[in-house]
Amino acid sequence: MDRPELCTEEEIIKLVYGFYDKVRADTLLGPVFNSHIDDWDKHLKIMVKFWSSLLLGTGSYSGTPMPKHIALPDLHANMFKHWLALFHETTSALPNRMLAERAEEYAQRIAQSLWYGYQINNNPNRIPSGLANG
């Protein structure tokens, strides 16, 4: 049985590259990302695989993003909230609304998960806060 695909690989590429163009130019997030990513071409290809695995079920991504994120110094909830705002800005411009909505759902879960993981690993004696009440 044929099932309609949520999106194409090209749409995912547009989402990923558009989003990270915003991140790289952003005054809050740009310095963090730019100081920790040595090869943007490689990183963007990995991010396309990541989002393709989530949105299309390709299984092309295999990695462990949590250790890389928890090792970053001095992150705070507003950075994760801002990441989500930039992501929303990017998805708002997508003509494929089903893709935009699904990507938004995943982004919310990813940001919350990384923020919880960051807090648990960097402040193990404190109860982690959510992003809604940061």
C-alpha cells in the first residue's frame, strides 16, 4: 500500500539549511554553534540525515547528540527557547504545512530533552526545570 510521504528530502534540506543559516547569523546562538562546529558542510549533512530519519523514517542517522550538548559550557533555558523561536520562524515560511507542524512537534521534544539532559548532567543536585517555566 502506498502511503503519501510527509515531505521530500529536498524539503528537509531546505528546512535544515534555512534554519542553520539563521542560527549561524544569530547573536545569541551563532557564537556557540560557530565555536563548536568546525565543518559546517559535514554538520549540515548530519542534520539532514537526522531530520530525514525523524520525518521520513529513513534510518539514515545514527548518533548520540546528548553527550555533545551536555558538554557545552554555560547554556541556559533562554538559549533553548531562542533555538525553538528560530526553528519556528523557519518552519513558518515552509509551504508544506504538514511538514512544518511535524517538524515543530519534534523540535519541541528535542529542545526539552536536551535541556533536561543538560541540567541533569551539569546540576545533578537540582530538579531540572522545563522550558515553559525556564
